[in-house]
Amino acid sequence: QVQLQESGPGLVKPSQTLSCADSGGAFSFKAMAWYRQAPGKERELVASVTGGGITDYAYSVKGRFTISNAKNTMYLQMNSLKPEDTAVYYCAADYTVVLRPGRMLWGQGIQVTVSS
């Protein structure tokens, strides 16, 4: 069974990186994404990349966050972090070149807290 597992620091410095790996070690995903959910808000897409390498970012993180993958692990490099970036971050992946709502595999989430 494939399970995505996020890792990274909870209380973050101005720049940090989250990672997400398939606990089974296979990570044959093509489309990948990071989402986040702040208290009292809906889950939102932060960054995504298709199997063809096309990236997309939420306006609020564009120029500060970078999604990438290497060696069967997905990453979210976060720079110039702000308190409003505080949220639970989730990784998501799919075996197809684009994400399919309702068919994606999700990680359990990791809390990221940015202090002012």
C-alpha cells in the first residue's frame, strides 16, 4: 500500500524545506502537489507540477516557494516565510501526468508554524 509521508520542521525559520516520500519506497508518481490548510480556512493548493514538468503556484507563494522532486521524494522549498504561511501542509500525488481530483494519494499532513 502506498503511503505518502511528509517530513520537515514544525516551527520554521525564514527558509525551510518540506519533503514527502512514499513509505513503500517506489514513488512512481507523475503529477505532484502541495496543499495547505490554515485554521478556519479551506484547504488550498500551494504548488503543483504535472508529469510534463509544468508548475503552478498560488499567488500568495509565487516567487517564494518551489516544488520539485528528486530520488523518489517530493520537496517544497519555502523561502521568505510569513506568519500567514502557518498551516498544515499536505503532499499529494497521482500516477497520471495531471492530478485527478478524488484519485490523488494524500500524505497525513505536517504542521508548519511561522512566528512573527
